[in-house]
Amino acid sequence: MKTIKEPARELNVRAEVDVLVAGGGPAGIMAAVAAAKDKKQRVMLVDSRGFLGGNLTIGLPILAFLGPKGNQVIRGEAQKFIDRMRAKGAAGEHKRCKNHMSLTIIDSEQAKTTAWEMMDEAGVTVLLYTFVVDTIVEGNAVKGVIIESKAGREAILAKTVIDCTGDGDVAFHAGVECHKGDKEGGMQPPTLMYSMRGVEVQKLRDAICNDPKKYDMDVMPPEQFRQGHFITVGLRGCIKEAQEQGLNIPVARTILITGLKEDEIWVNMTRVNGVDSTRPESYTNGEHEARKQMYEVAEYLHRFVPGFEKAYIAEVAPFMGIRESRVIVGKYIMTAEDILHMKHFDDAIAVAGYPVDIHHAKGGDCTMLFCDDAYDIPYRVLVPEKIENLLVAGRCSSMNHEAMAATRVMSTCMALGEAAGTAARIALEEGVAPSKVDVAAVQKALLANGAYLGDRK
């Protein structure tokens, strides 16, 4: 590749803070609020987009607030976010779902507004339209980040940085060892969500319940669709019929999600294999291809799925939902065995219940591996193996490919973000690096804020 030399230059320091959170998605919002809890710390959050919320804003429901046994395992700051949304009529109940443990429908636009309200109340300084492009490291310790925006290239200095970028951008630039995908490097493909209005939802319900052989659901019993919000995962026969008639459907299953409006369905059926969100040309191609797929899928729904005969595309998510990219190597690497054996950890800072849900890197199908109960997530997955003053929360935490397929959902990412922000705050109060924080003190603070950590008191 051809290169040029960029002249050395001095950078303006835009800000000096105690805690810098990079990424304003589900994990980042919770991390910022938790770090600023006592209002003694100067907390700043930066994000590349023009709004807060990340994947909370793309039409997805929040999965697995409930565990396999139906008890609520994600609480704390994440539940407070839902309570705020419900007060506005912008979130549904945590409805049990055999496939996804539970689903919680939210309004994407209100998620953006609610996130802003939380930042304002917590006293968090927010800077949008800003990319983190490098990390300032002295010895083995992070001292801040380099950002770029329309104002140019600048620095933000911080005592602690929490990487909630989803892609592990801060960690990667700091020299933290990172991995992508399975043993062959294959990553779960992303989806561009979109909503359709004018759907006769009752007609769809009746078809699933009255003719379950034709309108088959993977795992989920037809009675689950009689009332309340739902996700369909199935109708494989309908897709096969459409493909035989020449439609190019990129997935093997029909995944539809009811919205808050009576005639609204969100469609989770575009899929572009081979997308790497850390490479802009790959991400760009993925967005382009997914938008073309969207119309083919809509045609399939019009012709083959009851209730969609008069439906139309009403809203398209502002960006593709990325399921997988970089993950760090931390003090502990969580595995699928930890999840399936429901392992308990002394340093647990979250409990989750979502199954291992791997969208195949090749083809259009998926593998789901279920466990009988919830499982712990240890603090060590947030802590890079060798770099200090840095925590990594969300889907880029220290997991192998299979474990990340379970922990990537938004409810779990919110819990990990709260844990990271809480740990950063307590570490600063104790005058130690986050890697040396008293985890028992972090657990105590999480429990005091309403988090669930299993049987711990």
C-alpha cells in the first residue's frame, strides 16, 4: 500500500477528565451514569454519531432482561432506563419468550431522548460527531485518547478510559490483544433493521396459531403469539417457497418483531456475510447490500406472509446492527462452557440469561444453545490483560466467539457498562488502577443500585 509521511504536530487538549467513556450505546450510557453516580468525578462521553443510544435506536427489542427460569436477572441502571421509558409510554413489559428468554419493546426515538436526560441529570459532558482514532499510552497505562472531528485532531486526557465502542477501538489502539470471529476469522453477519406499517398483525397471529404446521416457529409454541408483543423465528417453509419462485432471501428464517404501534412490525431479515465493521469499505458495502436486500425481503413478506399484503416500509434504521467484531483478551476469557454450565464466579459483576446465539458467518442460518439457568459474568472480562487504566464493556469484552454470541445482547451490555462505570468510580476513590479495585466494593455498590448478582447479599 502506498504511504505518505504526516508531519509531527502538537495537539490541543480539549478536556481533562476523571473518566472518559468512548461509545454512547447501551453499555456506554450505563457506564457514564454509573461513573458519575456520586457527582465527584468529571465524566465525559464521546460518540461518532449525532445521537446517543447506539443499538437501542435501530428498532431492536431488548432481549433477556429475564433469565431461563423467568426471573429478572438484568436490573439496576438498565431497569431504571426502562422505567423512564415506560413512564413515557415508550417501552413494553418484559414478556417471556422461549427462544429469547424475554423481549422488551422500546421506542427508538425516545431511547435517544431518555439517554440525553440521563446524561444531563448525572452531569456527564457529552461530545458527539467525534471519532476516537488513537489512544495515548505511557508505559503500560492509558492516559487518554486522540479524537478527530470537524474541529480537527485533538486530545482528551483521562485517569480512566472505558471502551464501549463495540469494536474495541480504544483497546485496539492501546495495543491490547484483540481477536475477531471464529477459528477461521468468520464473524456473525450484521443486519439492517427496518419497520413496516400497515401490517394486519392479528391476521399474522391467527395464521401462526391456527396453522402452526405451515407457519412454523422454531422452538416457540404457537400460543405464545395469541397476545402481547412477540418475535417470530421460523416460517422456513414460506422462505423456501419464495426462493423456489425466484426471490433471493438471505436468511433461512423469518424474524419479525412487533412494534409499539398496532400496525407496526420490525423486520430483522437482511444479512450481509463477510462484513467487518472495523474496515470502512467493508461496512459501506454492507450497508449498500443490506438496503438492496430490504426490498427483496419486503416483496417476500407481501406475497408469502399473512398480514403483510398492504404493508409498506416506513422507517429504516440509521445504521446496520453489528453482531460481532473485535473482542479483547482480558484477565479472563469467558467461554461457551462457562455459559452452558452456568458457572459462578467470585468476582461476578453481572448475571445474564441469554443463550449462545450464533448467526452463521456463512449461509443464512443460526445455531442456538440453551442453558437451564442464568450464568455469572466475572469482572476480569472487563480488564485488559496487560494495559492499565482501561476497562472494556459491551460486546468487545473478553469472550471467545461462542460466549460473545450470548453476551452481545443489549441487556447484558447495559449490565456490563454499569459494572465498568461503577468500578472506575470506586477505583478513583480508592486511588488504585481499575485492575486493582476491590471487587467486593464494586459488587456492594451494584447491589445497592438494584443490580442482580444471584444469591449474593
